[in-house]
Amino acid sequence: MSRKLISSDSEFEAKIGYSRAVVDVDYVFVAGTAGYNYQEMTISESVVEQAEQCFRNIEAALKEAGSSIRDIVRITYILPNKKDFEPCWPVFAKWLGSVRPAATMFEAGLLSEEMKIEIQVTARKSALR
């Protein structure tokens, strides 16, 4: 199989027309992932808690794709307020401290005012290791 679509069952995927992740041959592309708990459709007011939830969401998508956090090669952080980036560093270090993917952060508006961070990643398939 060269291409597989992965859903988190977020209502946004169907409304907007995207997949949480796409597996394409050797790579997994995880779409901009917000800090929603998709099972409960809730989101914390804390940017740090949202960052933590983003990684839980990313981890679930990668696992379904046959990959893992350790396979991330690139990450992009998007925040509406760049001042919220530094408070999230301990969360990033917890999840990626030994992985150390290529990273970019930029400040931009997000879909909803309650969203304080969105993260997207590219990972290799674990089977290649």
C-alpha cells in the first residue's frame, strides 16, 4: 500500500476536507494538529496543556501509521502569539529531546480563537529502521 489516510474523527476533518495524517510510501505527514481532546471535543485554555495534547494526538496518528514520535524528522509550530512559544519548550523537550527534528515556528492566526498552538510533523515509517 503506497497511500493511507488516517482520521482522528475530528468533526473538522469532514467539514474542511482533510485527513489527520497521510501515509505515503516511506513518510507520514501529520496535518496541523490542535490541542483538542478529540474524544471529548474539549480544549484547555492553557497553551502548555494544548501543546501536550497536540503531541498525544500526533502520537496516536503516528502509531496508526506504523510510525512513532522517535521517527519525526521535521516539525512546524504555529502560534497566534509568539510569546506563548517559550512556555511550551519543556513540553517540546519532553517529547522531542532525544529526537531533535528539524523545526520551524511561526506566528499566524489559527482557525479558532480558543486554539493557541497547532503543530504539524513529517515522520519516516518505523519499518525502515
